[in-house]
Amino acid sequence: MAIAIAALTGCRKHIRPERQNNGGNGGGNGGGGNGQQTEQTITVKENKTWVVEYAGRQDLSGETVDAVSTTVPNNVIYLISVLSLADYQSYDNDKLKFMQNELDWVMGMDKDVRENYVYTGPATIYLDPLRHGDWYAFIIAVDSEYKLTGEYASVCFEVKEEAPTQEFLKWVGTWKVNGRTDGRPARDVTYILNIESLEANYMYQVSGWETLEVEETDWMQMNLESLVTFFDDGDMYFTAQYIQTYDDTEYDDTVEEVFLGEVFYKGTHATPGIYIIEREDIDLAVAKLSDDGKSATLKPVEVTALIGDESEQEEYTTLFYDMKYFGWSQKEMGWFVYNENVAVFPFTMERVEAAAAPLTKAPALKRGSYDRPHRGKVFVPKDQKKAVKARKL
């Protein structure tokens, strides 16, 4: 069973290297400090009486999930960690480093998300569908103060890709996305998106967001980026997500790049204006195909934003205003945008033949390697997702 850990203080999709906890859903190696330990205090030991198994792909109340089952004593508190074989290989079999990083990652989550990853006793854990390939599932034991005990159990398993359906394939191809900015002056904006299958019937890889057809000297062409979008009952969903961490050599800075949504607050509880929603792994927009499959609409989804100080927050339900790339500067300790005056919702989409790549004369990002960790996410039904913190930039 999952257990509450309300006594601790503080997404789900990735390990965020060196992320500072800024009140959002931070994590990574610099996450919650409650779990920090030294190697001298822990002896790593596999407990062969504990069982963790891949239970296969299942239907859960009409939703497709992957399941992992565990068998451990009722008095054992443990983290569940599911990550790709390639990501685990990056630790060079240093299990203590791996387990400490997983503990820091969980402790750095928002409390309502963190509770999905901490269990006691036997359990079946449901995950969003995993990408095909080899995966590890780990049980990582902690004590009552949520410090590592050193005990663990693990299993390696393979997920095979399904044959793509015709409904899923309807989105694959090149699309022209037309929108309009809300700035002064307002202007029309066109992005050319290339949509490829990433996991048949579940995920796409989308490139081209914030890349213009025309040259703009002050526009950062985001032509090296790609997003993961999700197929659901014929529609395609854009979600908030981590992109990468890179070194900005020009400013001697380490930057975490993410794709997030913003809302326009028009209430009186706090200062009106645009607020960033820092939470990842939430839906931002949904694309719906026309009957002939040649066009589509891209509209925002509804979100309940927590506006104001924690002592007197207002739950403000609205539609997302826009979605775009943001950077988090380690040096300056704050958010920044790569492009101003981007298009806002809604958008129209038109299927086109393969188009030329966007111009690259605009400034290019100076960065290190591109790396998107592959991690299993605990499944949360849409109707159980809670209000999310908003911050005015």
C-alpha cells in the first residue's frame, strides 16, 4: 500500500540533475536534503526474500497501464523506482549512488506526487505505458526517517512495442501550425512541426515548436529541441516536460530547459497577469483531428492554479494561456524564456508535405549533450490530479 509522508517537506518523469528546490516540483541530485547520507553509514545488500516483478500491460478502468508488483513484509517502507536499462548503466553499477539519487529525487517532489512513490508491504504499482526496450524495477528500502537502509531488490524486464493502429498513424507527418501573439504589436506566427512515432499507440516525438519559417534576428530558433506528446482516444496531448540540462558556455551557467504552460490570472486575490505553472507532467493542450484528417485544432486544457501566498491561496480554474520553452538558470536562480511574444492559444493545424527545415540564422543555443532520461511514471487518473502552484515571473 502507498503511505502518506506529510511530515516531510518538499516530475515525476525524470531525474533533474542539480535542480535547486524552488517551491515547484524540483528533484534530482540536489533535491530534498532529508535523505542525505554518507557511504560509511550504509551497507548495500540485496534482499533475496523480497520480490519485485513486471506484471505486464493491463487495462485499468479503461486506461492502459504497465504494472509492477512487489512482495515485502508489512513493516518495510520502500521507494519504487522504474528506469531504463541504459539510464541505470550510467551509474556503473554503483548501487549506493543510484539509491541515494533516487531518494533525493523522491524527496524533492511535491508532497502529493511523492506519495505515489513510497509504499509499505505488498503492492501493485500502476505506471503510465512504458516505452519499448529493457527496464529495471527497484525496491529501495528506507527507515522511518526516510533514510536508506541499504537493502534493495530488483528485476530487469523487457517491454515490446505494439503494432501501430491507423488512428495513431493519422498524426504522423508534417504539420503547419498557425497562431497569433498577444503582444504589442500582435503578429501571426507559423511553426512547422514534424511528428514521428516514439511508442506506437502511445507517444510521439514532435520537433519544430518555436521555430519560425521566416528569419527573425531576435528569435531563438528552438530547432534542436523535441517534445514528447501523447495519443489518447484519437487526440494528441501536449504536456509540460523536462527537456535537458546543459552548460551555457557564453554565460558560464548551468541551465535546465523545460517546456511549461502559463495562465492569465484575471482575479483580484493577487496581482493580475501571466503566471507560470511550474509543474511538469500535466496536460497543457489537446489537438483534435478533423474528419478528413487534413487539419486539426490545438486548444488549451483546463487547469486549477494556486494563486498567491501559501497562507491564503486562491484556487483559480482557467484555461492555459500559452506553452513554450523555459530555462532555469542555476547561476541567476530564476526562470527565463528563450523567446518573447510567442503565439498564444488557440492554434490551427494543417497537414502539409515535408517542409524545409526552419532557418538557423537566428541565435543558436550553446549547450552540452542532449539527454532525456527514461523513467517510469506512476499512473494518476486525470480526475485525481490536483491544483498546481502558479508563480508570477
